[in-house]
Amino acid sequence: LRYADGKGWHDGRVEARAPIPMDPASAVLHYAQEIFEGLKAYALPDGGVSLFRPEANARRFQRSADRLAMPRLPEQAFLDSIAALVEIDREWIPTAEGGSLYLRPFMFASEVFLGVRPAQEYLYVLIASPAGAYFSGGVKPVTLWVSEDYARAAPGGTGAAKCGGNYAASLAPQAAAIAQGCDQVVFLDAVEHRYVEELGGMNVFFVYDDGTVVTPALTGTILEGITRESILTLARRAGHEVRERQVSFDEWRADAASGRLREVFACGTAAVVTPIGAVKWAGGEFRAGGAEPGPVTMALRQSLLDLQRGVAPDPDGWVYRVR
Ligand code: PMP
């Protein structure tokens, strides 16, 4: 789909994947005016195809567009683009356990203009790719590196938007995590470098010995994960006391040491739910929580997977059938 000021969205097309011709002065190449989403289409046991809460992705895409001074793509156009592509690519949806068709909607400033102002022309594109299970051979705890020098997002910045620029800024800290032998980076807040925000591509949860489930509150610098929001609902329904609040890195270390903190897990579209194992930082290394993978982590993971695969009741209408 194309957008131009005064003309609106127009010229929607489905075509074979091919390079996009770009002028060297296209605005996105200079000022990173780009947003994206990530979601998965699952093959259902009855031969149908499902998506998980794609309306939530459509709405987050609109919020990201607002922050990046881009036009909103109507929710229905977002959903229709996905349905059209999934219909054509349904043979490509893996049926093996954990497999899915990964969908990547994105929008960028295509206007040929070098001045710094919101562009007047955009391209919305959707691509799809079959993906295997995130974990092959069973769930394995991931290890974390706590970034105390780099931050991901500052108050008033673009942290709550899903824009390419946020990920550009996260690459150096992610490389630092890998250099430390860790899988993922943990970001702390940009002001005090004290409070846990999220991982490079996942939100984080803490489970305490009294069954309380805690995740960092949305302060405007954290991505509002759709998996995060779903886990909050599922945990509440499973009888856990659920809290959204700030968790400092000092508190995390102290509660891990005392045994009060039993499990730590991360969640996102790609891995669904993953246990956290060791945590490294400039001052040393400790075990994130207690048992890994812990029973609460694995139970929440299973209930989300069952819902997504259409084998559990769906009281909130989260499963969206493409057909
Ligand atoms: N935080 C970041 C920085 C992410 O990139 C993602 C993945 N989109 C998430 C959290 C998890 O979000 P979701 O559950 O919507 O995939």
C-alpha cells in the first residue's frame, strides 16, 4: 500500500517478493522514519489458520505511527493485508509443533526529500517467512547481560514505539551481551540506571515465593508487549496476585540471593515465554531466580501455547481465525 499526503492510502498490491527500488534520497535512509510489527500465523488442528490478537498489533502500529509522525494505517487495512498474504502463503505455514508463518508488517518514509520534517509519502509492506520452533530440543533458560552504561529509551523518546531506530540503538549493548557470553541484554532506565525495563526483544517477569507475579510498569520507555499483556491476564486467571511496578536491579539481586525470588522469565512473540538462567553484570554473576525452568513459568508458557494453537478455551476472543 502507498500513502501520499492529500491522496491517502492507495494502490494496494500483492506481488512476488522482489527488491524495492529506492532513491538514494528517500527520507527513511537518512532519518529512520520507519515502524514495524511482528506476529505469527499458526496452522490449527482443523486445517484452519489463526493469528494471536492481531488487532492489538494493528493498534500498536498506529501508536508507533503517531510517535514517528507517520500516517495511521486503518486497523482493517492492517488485518486485510495479513489475511490476503496468509491465504496465498497457507501452504508455507509449518504444521510441526512450534512452527509458524512469521509476519512482518512495516511502514517507512519513501518520499525523496532531504529536509528534516515528516515525509509526505510512505510505503506499507508486509512480508512473511516460515519459522521453526524458537527452541529446538526443549526449552532452555537464556542468560542475560545487564547493561549499566547503555540505555535503550529515555523519557519522552521513542521507547514505547516499535521503530527501527530503537533496535539500531540496541545493537551495541546486544553485541556487548554476546561478548560476555550471554544471549540477551537487560536494559535499565535511562535516568537513574537503576530500574529494570526490558530485554532487547522481550518483556520480563518476576515470580516470588508467595506466588506474586511482577512485571515492570509501563513508564513510556518500555515496549507494550502483547505477550506481556496476555501473561498478566493468564496469571491473574491462574490465581496469582499480579503487580505492575518498578523493580530495581538492586532489589532483583537481593531477592535472588535471599530465595524470595523464585523464577524470572521473559516473553515476546518470538519465544512466547522463556525462562531466565544466569544473569551477569559488571559486578559479577548470579542466578536469576530459583528453579529453572520454574513451574509457574512453564505453566504460563503452556497455557499461552495451548490458546495460540487453538486447543484451549478462548474466553477473551484472542484467537483470530483467518479462515
Ligand atoms: N520488547 C521489545 C523491545 C521487543 O522488541 C518485543 C518484541 N516485539 C517485545 C518487548 C515483546 O513484544 P510482543 O509480546 O508484542 O512480541
